[in-house]
Amino acid sequence: MVSLMLVVKALAFFNSGSASVLASFTDSVLDCTISLVTLMVVSWSQKPADDDHRFGHGKIEGVAALLQAGLMFSAAFFIALDSIQRLVDKTPIENQISSIGLLIFAMILTIVMVVAQKYFLKKTNSLALKADHAHYSTDIFLNGVVIISLLLSQYGAPPIIDVLLALGIAALFVKTAFKMGHEAFDMLMDKQVDEAILKDITEIVARQEGILGMHDLRVTLSGTRHMISFDVEMDPSILLWTAHEMARVAEKAILEKYPEADIIIHIDPYGDTYDARH
């Protein structure tokens, strides 16, 4: 489907010579590249931990998202330069109506793609897939803007309108790339997850029998997996086996809500909240 979209937009560009259509075509080239990267990355990130990667391979999604952001920044720069050059050269826009028909077909393909991605995002919190979905979502708006540009050109609008719209698309690329890169950087730097998740995990643990306190909760993302670690406080007089079983019950309770989580629980005697490693 992505390849078909690429062909359709290429035809629209060569048919019209429009700067905004070129921007849309460039976007589809990015779509094709990013989709291939996403396919490989999502498969790779799901590989289980091994001797060399004890916490799994989820961080590859952050690397891929940074790559996608870099590609989008580069595309924005290319579009901006080409648009200005076309304005200087006064490149004419032709065959607007037939090009509009091609772009409408491309928009329908994009909508189908976005709906399918949204369905799969409900089943996984993949950063790579999320980044890909964000890109295709903006593509719907982008196609609409380009169609408007061609309509305006058909009815006599000056060429600078087409160029300004292409520059607007480039600016949208930059905005999306910045957001994508920020999320990827957060994952790679092990930024703590949202406060709501921390509160949820704390409440789950607090409900478990025998756990008298909890501290040093740390939760980060590695691909689709939550990496969770925390200390629990228990009565120092109970047997080690009993404490172990209580921690295991807490672990199972968290896994019911976050089945993909990797959980490390450290047991402390009640009142002892100090750990050199923190």
C-alpha cells in the first residue's frame, strides 16, 4: 500500500510540477523508508533478553525513532530549498485537476493505513509504530493542503501560494520530527514514566498483604516494556521464604495490569529505606 501511494504521488508531481506536490511526494518517500525501518525494528525489539542484552532489545525503538526524526528534518530542509528555487525559476504548475484526482486516491490509501495502525496501537505501545502512526496521520492533513494549493492554482492564484504551502509542510515535518525525537531521547535516557503509572503501581503494591512500606519506585520504558524496580518494607521477624512469597504476590498483581513488564523487587526490613545504589 505504501509503494502504491509513492507511485501515485510521483505521478501527481511529474504531472503538475507543483512544489507542494513535491513536498507530499517527499513525505511518501519518507513513509516508505520509515515503514520498512518500523517493520524491522518492531520485530527486533520483541526479541527476548539474551546473554549480551539482559534487559531485552526494546531500546532499538528509541534509536529507530531518532533515525526517523533525522530523516524528517532532512526532508524539511530539502523541501524548503527546492520550493525557494522553484519560486526563483518561476516553474509553472500544470494539469491541476488530474493531479488532484491522484492525490485524493493517495489520501484514501493513507486513511486506510492510519486506521489499521490505530488498531494495532491498541494492542502494543510500540514507540516505533507510534512514530509511524504520527507521520501517516499528518499525511492526511498534508494531502488536503496540497489539494487546496492545486485548486487555488487552477483558479489563478500566484505561484508563491504553492511555495508557501510547501514551506508550511516542511515546518510540519520539523514539528513532528522534534516531538518524535524528544520521545525517543526520553526512552534512551531512561526518563521516568508519567506520574499516573507510578501512582497506579504504588496503589497495587500497597494493597498487598504483608507489605508495610514501599520506596525507590523507578519505572522506565524499553520499547513496549515497562522496566519496574522498587523496594518493599516488611516485618523483619518473618521468614525469608514468607517475605519472598509476599513479594511474588505483589509481582503477579503488577503483571496482571502490565503483563509485558520486567520487575525487580528488593526486600527491606520495615523502616529501613536506605540503599547505597540509589
